[in-house]
Amino acid sequence: QALTAALSGTVGLGNIAGVAIAITLGGPGATFWMIIIGFMGMTSKFVECTLGVKYRQFNEKGEVSGGPMYYLSAGLAEMGWARLGKYMAAASAILCIGGAIGSGALFQMNQASQTITDISERFVGMNQGSLAGYGWLVGVVLASLVAMVIVGGIKKITHVTEKLVPFMAILYVACALVVIFINIDQIPSAFAAIFAGAFSPEGVAGGFIGVLIQGMRRGTFSNEAGLGSAAIAHASAKTKEPVAEGLVALMEPFVDTVVVCTITALVILVTDSHINPGNANGVTLTSNAFASVVSWFPYLLSFAIVLFAFSTSITWFYYGQRSFFYLLGEKPSIDMMYKIIYMFSIIVGASMSLGPVIDFADAMLLAMAIPNLVGLYIMAPKVKAMLDSYFDRLKSGEIKPYQGK
């Protein structure tokens, strides 16, 4: 459940909209840099989620709290950096709230609203942009649906995401593979374009803009590695071995970036949708790629997009809520304040244009990575010792492999 909750925060519209944006910026070569960042992200995800479990805290009700604000504070204090850890933890919590608003509420619901509007216009045969002024209404509906889930807390969120994530991932990947196999003769040229463009000035610039700036955020390429946010979800895992949970967590960047993002890139490239895209960008460009092969695929894609946005939004709500509680205390009034802010942000995001939304989300999520990565670097020797101890105990038989119920 912790893995699926975190995956719902990583596998999202970044896999659909973010890949299209990266290819638009840097051409096919940007895909190469996405894959490289995905592999590199497996390391940082392992470290931060291992620390997330080690330094998590439980309240009197047995509810767990964890994440960068806890391991930065407690972990750095153990190493003699108590004051630095305290400041970095507070900064991480503040930036995580901004990231939750920007990526979880504004960006996800902006693209979900755009998808619903586009598909509605396509279905009734209206001119593109005819329903643009009704984004706020879509936002109200989406905010209501999110509110129905988040009232139940982390247990409700994990129960919902463990059902949604596999379903929407299978639906999306299945449709994408159909498009790829229909154009299977174009795959060699697509990979050739990826590798040829990876080291061109355009490819390097687009790759690093799309991956290191936008891909550092779970709202674009969605692997979330380096931000520390996934550690908040993994802290709730029922395990006594932090390293074991870290090993589970490192699968996320691989599934998200190396597998799903690459599939999306191939869909765009084998259909040549990136050539003369016009005004199409983000989800619209990816949708056009699907439509070029099967006319009704955009309807299935729209369904998957809404589910992606929904699951990502509720997971990021939880990340922001934990950070809000860390700063202001876990009180009913504080909880209600944050819920109102988050619901309002969903409505605002659904009615805004993409440019300002993605700029704000980029800034928040890139900023989140700074205190977290500094802390991970300082505590890397501690995690290395934990990893060595874990494998030693596994080899000696002290830790028994899970045999099921």
C-alpha cells in the first residue's frame, strides 16, 4: 500500500504531459536524459525512503508521521548538526506544502480539466476552446471527489490508490502498446532519433530542462526522486526494516521514468506527432498521438488522465498535510485550514492556463530538492552502514524472507 500510494504520486500526468513537454523542448533526445535520470533517481529514492522509515514518529493514536522534515531534523542532530537539521526540516516542510499546492492541486487538476474540456468538445463536435470558461466548474467537481477521499486519512488514501494505480497504469500502458505495435516498423528509427538527438545541443538542453528542472518534480516526469516526498508515504509501511522499504521504493523511478515515460515517448515518436505539433502541448500532444492511430483512443486516454490526476492529487494532499502538521501542530482547526486551502487550489488550478501553473510547480518542486539532497549527502554514510548491516543479517539468516500468511 505504501508503494502504490507513493506510485500514485509519481506515476501521474508527468508521464503523459511531461514527456510531451520535454520532447517539444528538446526533441527525441530528451527521452535519453529521462531514462538516465530515472536510473539515477533509484539511488536517491532508496536513501530518502530508508531514512523516512528509520526516523518516523508515532503519535498516541499510533498514527505515523515521517518524511524529510523528520529525518533531516533527527538524522542531522545525531551527526552533530542539530541547528542545521532544524532549519532544513522547516524549509523542507514549507516547500513541500508549496509543492503539494503547485503539483498536486494546480498542475494535476489543470491538465485534468483541460482533458475533460477537450474530450467534451470532441464528443459534441464543438470548436476547440468553446468550453474554456467552464474550468472552474470542472474544478468544483474534482475538488468534491478529492474531498470524499481525503476525509478518511492515509488509510482511505492507500486503499483507494492500491486499487486505482494498477488499473489506470494497465489501461494506459495497454493503449500505448497498441499504438506502438501498430507502428512497430518505426521503432528502430525512433530509437535512432533518441540516441542521435541525446547529445545534440537541442537534445541536451531540452533533456536537462525537461528532466533536471521539470523532471526533478513528480508533476512532470513524476519520478519524485530527490524531493523526499515519497518518504512521507513510505514511512507508513508496516515494516521494522528501513532498508527493506528503501529497496521497495527504488522501484518507483524505474517503473515511472524508465518504463512508462519511455513508452509515452515512443507513442509520440512513432506517430510523428512531435513534428509540426502546432499549438498542441502537454496532454493534448499525447492525445493527438493516440488519435492518429485509433480515433477513439483519446476517450480511454482521457479516462486514464483523470484517474492519474485524481490519485496523484490525493497523495500530494497527504504529503502537504503532514508538512502542515509538522509546522503548526496536528489540530482539527489546522487540518480544516489546510483542507480548505487545498480544495480552493484545485478549483483555481482547473481554471488557469498551463503556463503559470507549470512555472509555479517547477519552482516549488525544484526548491524542495535542495534541502533534501544536501541532507541525503550528509547522511549517506549512515545509510551505507544500514545497508551493509541489512545484507549481513539477511545472509546470516537473522532476517527471514517473507513467506506469506
